[in-house]
Amino acid sequence: MFPKSETEIKLDAQIQVALNKLNDLEPTSEEYGVVVEHISELHKLKTESRFKLKISPDTALIVAANIFGVLWIARYERDHVINGKGFGHIIKPR
């Protein structure tokens, strides 16, 4: 959906290395638990970096108003056709 940042790519690589290391370990060993905790920390960092972008309420309001304006104008143009004959009488800006 969205392009990955360098941080996300590096975190994915580290998670993959840790998962490959898990394949070589016994599930009952202490090192297995340490690696699982490391993977969970890496995953937590990855999700935090993804949702770092916050949109201010002012920006959201401006975008919503612009979309409303475009839709309102499109609806008006659909209901009220503008004839091409009247455009010839309009003074053109220089």
C-alpha cells in the first residue's frame, strides 16, 4: 500500500534473521525465549514507526472542505447546464 521506509526495511531484515535463527534452536532452550522477545520488540518498533504520521485537525478540515466544494460544483454543473453561447460575451482578461 505505502512504500516502506529504510527503517522498516531494516527492521524486516532483522526480524527475518531472528526468525531464521529460531529454526536452528530448540523451543525449550533459554536462547529461544530471548530470540522470541527480540522479535516481539522488533515488531513493536515496526508498528510504532508505521503509525508515526499524524494529521492535524486543521489539515483534515481543509481537505474535507475542498472535497465538499468540488462535489458541490460538480453537482451544480450536472443540474444546471451552462450554455456555450454566453461565453462569447464575456470580456477576456489580458
